[in-house]
Amino acid sequence: MHKLTKNGKKLTRSTILRCLCVAGSVILTLAALWYLQRLLMPKYQKGVVEGSMIEEYYLSEEPHEVIFLGDCEVYENISTVTLFEEYGISSYIRGSAQQLTWQSYYLLEDTLRYETPKVVVFNVLALKYGEPQSESYNRMTLDGMRWSSSKIASIEASMTEDEHMIDYVFPFLRYHSRWSELTATDFEHVFSKDRVTTNGYYMRADVLPEGAFPDPMPLADYTLPDTSMEYLEMMYELCEENDIELVLIKAPTLYPYWYEQWDDQVDEFADAHGIPYINYIYLRDAMGLDMSEDTYDAGLHLNLSGAEKFASYIGQYLINNYDLTDFRQYADVAGEWEDDILFYDSLRQAQEAELSEYGELRSWGANAIE
Amino acid sequence: MLFTSLKFIVFITILVIVYYAFTPAKERWGLLLMASLAFYFFADPRFLIFIFVTALVAYVHAIVTEDYQAKRKAYLKQNKELFDGDGKKKYKKTTANVTRLLLVLSLLINLGILAATKYTNFVIDTVNSIRGGEPLSFVNVIIPMGISFYTFQTVSYSIDISRGTVKAERNLLKLLLFVSFFPQLVQGPISRFGDLSQTLYTPKQFEFKNVSYGFIRILWGYFKKLVIADRLLPAIKILTGSPDEYNGAFVFIVMMFYAAQLYCDFTGGIDITIGIAQVLGVTVKENFDLPYFSKNIKEYWNRWHITMGTWFTDYIFYPLSVSPKMLKLSKWSREHLGNAVGKRVTVYISCFAVWLATGIWHGAAWHFVVWGLMNFVVIMASQELEPLYAKFHAKFNLKPHKGYAVFEIIRTFLLMSSLKLFDCYANVGLTFKMFGSMFTTFNAGKLFGGALADIGLSSGDYILLAGSITVVFLVSLYKKFKGTDIRGFLYDRFPLFALSAVILLIATLVFGAYGAGYDASQFIYNQF
């Protein structure tokens, strides 16, 4: 048998072979786990697409002078394309389903790693939550974030009792049981995903007129939770440190119910900090919202026409009050937006086509057919 | 710290690295002791007190007994002339009596701790149910993890010391390591001092083959535990939790599921235990030898939980069978009841005692006692029916052949699976009722039409279980026919060995029933 000598020890061919096998096994295991992790993680490409929104931000090439933060009250209600087309505002919505205040704060921290916007618009509905709510919503916001101290802090602040940091570090441990639910979409999107938003705006072109909402339940305590208010304070300070104007808004949708007492507390906060707070519920008529045709789910969220009206209205406020660039004049940025607008238009056409064919959307929404 | 917890996996990984990379070979037993105590500490710091006391009692007993015996022996040797035949006998008898007294004292303390922690509430519950009226309150008592296992190990050590079959360990810390060696604290095997001390204290070098063998065995254990046992457990709980709904044919499903679940849970845990020990250079006795290939119940018990069976044989059955009172009874029985009955009396009594103890050892509940006694009845019945079988075989010219062997294996498997039902249902009466329903309302049609999909298992789970159990069966078949486990075959073709390890690891990580959505179930034998 061929023998080599090293440090007085004999290395036989079989020893070398074994070492190579061990090294190969380690590499093979790591590669397989890496692939399997990508395969098993939810893709959020059809139906519930909210889990794709946060990571899409990192693919956006153009600069953003306005960043919207919040939950579905921003990502479904404000058309970023309208803002650009009408005012030249280059914006991005960093929002996802039931995005909690601290998640918005850490997403702002995360955003500042890549760019510094001039204005941050925060939708206040999530202030009502002072505790972690649900793992599935956490996942949709947190899995898509790039790793940073902000992500770690956001996970720590968001975890429910049954969640563990290790499952976020190695999502494989959380999603391994999806092996029996894998679909063609999972295999198709192991390494790449399709866009689901236009700069964070999630389009729905269908219509379901606003209906009656249940009467608001009286609450034992109307005080907004300390935790969320503390994060709002931190958000304000972060904006101050970075010369960013913070604007607080309440989207014009009526449900979930936004209590007057909450509104007053946000008002007080805004007054105390010298920042604007605009409750667009009171401005629905001014912006021309017709909730018999501007909502797709009976008034919970705006549809495409509603989002365009809201964007048109808030855009006017933004250009009137802040020194925002008209990026339509800048070819490189406008070029980037051109792609976004193309995507937006193709999505609109696809949804309109489906609506004319079936009278409803079948490829979008929580119950989308794959 | 469960074997299946991430904490344990991190713990064991760090231990192995520190063990081989930073600890001199001679000192490695010390690291094992620290790891064992840490393992116990993390489970519950209070447990340490119990294990310390148990080890200390055994230590003191061993030293005192050995010194006493040596002193007496030396005195006898030096003063031969002082003793005539009777005097020598008397002297030795006194030595034996004192030795026995010391042993009784030691056992009283250690078995007393076991009884007090594990069986107090069982006794209270039983008394309450017998006497009625104002019930006695239950005692809030902690049950140290693995107390049955380490107490039995310690008891065997004390008895072996008394018998003079092992030498006393004079280093308290080394004895503490024997008692607390962490891989086997959770669910055994029940090691003997004479066996375990051979490798526990000796300086250990890193041996690639040993570590590889141990590593793949750990993976195999996790595969059986997480992919099969823990996937079946929720379904078994559903099936046994609604006995009115799931009777008849479903009881047969429970039998099959529980047979697979218990086997994979227990052997999986033992594989992890022995694998970890092997990685650390410690040889622990095997606890299973293909029990489901047994042709009769006696053989089954020689192959299932072997170290417990041999413990009961060595420390209860034999001592009881040859005790003076039993010999006297045997003689009396032969004289008064005839040779055929007389020779059985002592065997029956000893066997009864063993199975009663086995039942109680398995748990502080009456269904365990009944389960133990049912084993006794079946073993005795099969022994008594042996001549009848022989006549039957002779009459129908049934010669041993493969087909008949398969029949015997299936018969034994079904019989043992039936007895395991006592472990599944809430009480003994219900178990009998459910067992009976298999014969009165079997109705196999109930299994179809979606009922099996309503017990927490999807079609994917069924396919996975069928595939995994087939793999376990094939690996067992290899051992059955080759007489050695498959690791040797794979190791000689090392790339195949490495690939098998990768596949096992990935299969366990992907298909294992762990994490969110699963109730991380402890190993069943953990409770003992």
C-alpha cells in the first residue's frame, strides 16, 4: 500500500480517503441543507404574498426619498407608481402584514443602511399592539430582512412565547415539516422569486363595496401600549438623528376601528414632537374616495383606484410640505421607474383581464388558485 | 435536557470537542463526570442531591464491606490455629451475616429513596381507592430523572460488592461517575459496575472507527425516534384518547402503531446512548437484540431491554430461587404435592416476584402491575403448553421450517403487542374492553372512508412511515442474517458509510417530527 509520511505518522491511502470522505460529507450536508432550506421556506408567490414584500426592497435600484412604514394600511392603500407619475416622488413602502411598531422601527434602521430618505411616513394603526402577536405574521416581516443587528433586535422584540431565535437563524428547523406540502411553486422559486409589489405597493384591481362594520367594542383601557409608544419615540429620534421628516398618518379605511381616544394620543405625541399627524379617515371625501368602488374587500383595504386616489392626495401634501425631488427629470432614476411602471401596468392588465373573464380575481388574494 | 433538544446537541458537540482536543486522555473520565453532573444539574439542580446520596451510600457500603471482609479474612488466615471446623464455619457465618446486614442497610436507603420519590403517591392513591371516605392528600415529591436506572445500577454494585464479585471503587468521584454517567441516565441501559468500569475510567484515545461507529449510531437513533416514533405518537394519543370512537379495528391499528412507536422510541434512545458512549470511547452493554424476531415470549424478553431482564434474573430470580426458605418450600412441595408440581412451585413464585417487580419498576400505576403479571401468565402458560405443542407438531408432522418460524415470529409479535395495550389506555378495565372489541366489533371497513386521515397523519406521513419502517426492518434483517450490524459492511466501504451518515442526518432533519407544531415528546423510558 502506498504510504506517505508526515510528522512521523503514516498516512495510508485509506486514511486519506476517509478524511476526504468526511470533508466531502460535511460539504455535501451543508450544500443539501442550504438547498433544502431554500426549497422548504414558504415562497409567498401566490395567495398570501405578504411574506415576499420585505425582501423585495433589496432589489430596488432607485433612490427613495419617501419611505412608508406600516401594515396593510400602507402597502395596499398607496400606489407608489401614482406618486411617481403625478409628482415624480420616488418612494418605497416597507410594510407587511400586521407589521408591528417595533418591526417598522427596525425596518427603518435597516433602510438607513442602504439610503437616507427625506421623509418617513408611518401609519399609526399598529400602535394599538404592545405585545408580539403571531408567528406567521412575524415570519412574513422578519424572514425577508437581511441579517443585521436590526433584524436580530426585531426578532427578539417580536417573538411569541413558542418561538425561538434558532428557528430564525436556521429557518430550516421551522419549515422542515413543509416537505409534505411542497408545490411546483416551491421548486420553481428555489433561487429566484417573482415580484409581487411595485415598490412595496400590493395591487388589487377588483371591487367589493364597503359594507357595514360591527360597532366598536368598548375597551377597558384606551391607553396605547407603552411598548409601541416607546418605539414611536425611538422612530422619531432616529429620524431626527438622520435629518428625516417623520409624518404620522392614519389610512382612510374605517376597519379595524381606530378609536378617538387613540387618535387623541397620537395627536398629542405629534404636537409634543412638532411633527404632523394626518388622519385620512376625515379626508375621504376630500380625496374623492368612493368606497362603493374604491375597495376590494368591503372597506378593509383600498383597491387600485382607491390606492391611486389616496396616493394622489398624499403626494400633493408631500410635495407641498417637503423639498422632494421630481425624479421624472432624472433619466437614470426615471429609467428604473420605467421598469416598475411596466410591471405595474402589466399587473393591472392581467387583473383586469381576469376580472373580465371570471368576474373575480382568481390568481390574487389569499385564496388564489395556484 | 432532552436528547432531542438543541441544547443537548450543542452540549454533546462541545463535550466531544473539549474531550478529545483539550483534555489529556488520563483526565477524560473527570470531564465525563463534570458533564454528567452538568447534565443532571440542567435537568433540575435538586436531582443532584438524590444522586449524590445514592452514590455516597453505595460508596460507603462498598468500602466498609470490602474492608470488613478483608479484615475478617486476614484474621482467619493469620489465626488458623484458633479455629476448628465448626468455629471456622461460625466465623464465616458471622462475616456473611454482617455483610448481609450492611447490604440491607445500603439497599434500604437507596431503594427507600426510590420508593419514596416514585411510589409514595401510588400507594396513597391505592389506599384512597380501597378505603374510601376522606382521601389522603398526595405528597408533592420530585422524581429525579432516571432514578430507577441509577438506583438499580447502584443496587447491583452493592450486591456485587457483598458477593465479592467486584472490587470496591475507592475513588468516590469515579463511583459517582459510574452512577451518573449521563448518556444512560435518561433510559438506561442498566450497566453493571464490572462491565462499565472496564472502559469508563481507562485513558481514552481518539479512535476514528469508534467515533464513526458511534456517530452513525446516534444518527440512526435520532432517525428512529424523530421520524418514526414521534410521528406516530400523536396518532396513538388520538386513537386511545377516544376509545368509544376508535374501537374494534382501530385497536389493532393502535397495537401496530404502538409496537412500532415503542420500539423506535426505546431502541432509538438506546442507540443515541450507546452511540454517544462509543464516541466518548466508553463501551455500554447492548439492550436490544432484534426482539421482534423472537419466536416465543421467553426469547422476546431475552432480547428486549436485556439489561433490565438480566438484572431481575441475577438479583431477584436466582437469589430468590436458591434462598434457604425457597429450597425448603421446594422440598416440602415435592414431598406433598408430587415431583411435577413441587419442582414448579419455586420457579412460579420466583417468576411471579420478578414480573411483579418488573411491572412496578416500569411505573407507579396499576396497569403496569397488571402488564407485568400478564407477562408472567403468558410465559408460564406457554411453558406449560410446550408438551402439548410438541404432541401437536408430532401428530401433524410439523417439522421446523422457515414458514413455521415466520408464523412463530408473527404470533409472538402479536402477543407482545397485545400486552403493550396496557400501556396505551387509561386503565386496566378499558384495556380489556378495547382488546375485546377487536373480536366483537372489528369492522375493518371503519378504517376506510377517511377515518385514518383524521388521526393526525396525512397520506404523506403514511408513505413516510411505511418507507422508514421498511428501512428499519431491512437493517434488522441484515443483522438477523449476517449476525452483525450493518455498520461494519458500510465502514469497509467508507464512502458508502459517509453517504449513509449524510442521508440519515438529512432525512432526520427534514422528516423528523420536531419543532413548532410538534409536542416534543420525551423518550418513553425517561419516566423510569
